[in-house]
Amino acid sequence: MDWDYLRYIHALAIGGTLAKAGELLGVHQTTVLRRLDQMEESLGVQFFERNRDGLQLTPVGETAFRNAAKLSVEMENLERKLVGQDSAPVGRVRLAVEDTMMSELLGPVLAELVQEFPDIELEVLTDNDVANLSHREADLTLRPENKPQATLEGERIASIESAVYGSAAYCRRNREMDIENHADECTWIIPDDTFSHLATGRWYRKQLKSVSSVIRCNSLHAMHTLARAGAGLAVLPCYLGESAKELRRLSDPIEGESVDLWLHVHHDTLQMARVRIVMEFLVERLQAQAPVIEFNPAG
């Protein structure tokens, strides 16, 4: 069997159509179709069912795709190891980070980084939840989590506390609100079910189980924006809530709902000089911001 067959099967399964597979492979869709016909004819099997909506893997195709996906990961890991032998602090480093952390914590740090190391090409990948970003896509990942996988390497930066915040305008309109005893009478801006990695899930389930007036968001940035605009109350990380002049903190940091902030590194790219340099730089600068991240009302 030609090893190149697996590359085409992988692209066809991921893309779902000849055209998208061609984009992934960098060839025209007619080339993909010709290659698929050649594969199936030479082996006497059918990898895909073809219909108007695209391509659907057959049982034989699913077996081939699983092996193709495994081979793709192994080839990428091999590439990382080979490139990792290069000790020069030059080249691309990919960093995955939540959009809110990018805007509130990392902007000045990364600006300083690229000035100090102009030969490092920085690529920043942002998402509402960086768990959506595969470690095959990023060399470094800044993410909040209390129980990192044992297979991940990295450095703990700080502990992120969260509290209830509301705008001055919302508080003026609702002077009689009692969030400790009658939280369900307020309007709340809460994360939807897709935004599952927040540390405050237990608090929501306990305190807001009877609330009827809610605005659901799939990003922390959206929650922050709506709270600042006076749409309702929100539980926000303190580093985010304290930095907004429109917001007032209406509670102490919620007990037992903190989450650790970690900078993880892909174990293969850790051997690259440029990745080590960026990681050490970020750890030093972010840990210096720990007093801001680890909010202390008494301080």
C-alpha cells in the first residue's frame, strides 16, 4: 500500500468534500478525485460513500482513517523532535491563550518579548476556551486548570480568584438587591453549557438554581462587556473585574472557587531554544503579576 494513500484518506475524512480535501492537501479537487479512484481500484475496497452532501467513511475507510490520524500525529512529533535539535533562538513559537487573558494580562508582556527577541516569530492562538486548541497546534498554552494532566509539563503562575461584580449603574437601579440571600431576584450574566471550564460552576449551581432572569454567554469577554454595560451581575475573575472602572466588586472572592493558572509546554518542543526562551520569559513576567492575579481584598 502506498503510504501517500493515508495522507489523502486523512484529508478527505477531515474535509468531508473533494474541494476541502484539495485545500488541505494543496492540490486541485480533480487530483483528489483521481487519487481516490486510483486507491480504491488498486486495493479493491471502498473507503468512502459518495453523495450530494459530500463523503462518508465506510467501515474500511474508518479503519484507514484511524491509522492515518495516528500516523499524522507520529510524523508531526518526529518533526518536532528533529527541529528541536536546532539550538538557535530563531523561528516560530505558537502560544495558545484565552482572549480575555490576552487583552488583560499578556499584551504588554508579549510586546516586550518581541522587542527583546526580534528573531522569534510569535504566533498567538486565541479562543474562549484553550482546551479547544490541541497541543499539536501550540508550543505553549496558558490556561486555568486545577488538575493538569500528568503528561503535561509546565509552570504554575498564580491562583485566579473570582467574585461577583456589577456596574455602578446596575447597582443604582437595584439599591435593595441582596445577592447573599436573594440572588435569584437579580439579573445574572452567566456562562452557557459550552463554556464549561470556569472554576465557579459549583457556585452557580448552588446560588442561582432558581434564578429566572439570565443572559447566557459563550465567552468570558462577553460576560465582562455586558456586566460593564449594566446588563446584570456576573461572577468574573478578580483580575478582570478589578481592572474595569465601571464595575464594583459586590462580594469577597468566592471561597473554594479559585483556579490555578498554568503555562504548559509541549514536551517535544521544550527542547527548542526559542520555546525555552519564550517560556522562561513569560513565566518570569507573569509571576511578577501574581499580586494582581491573586487578588487580596485586605491588600
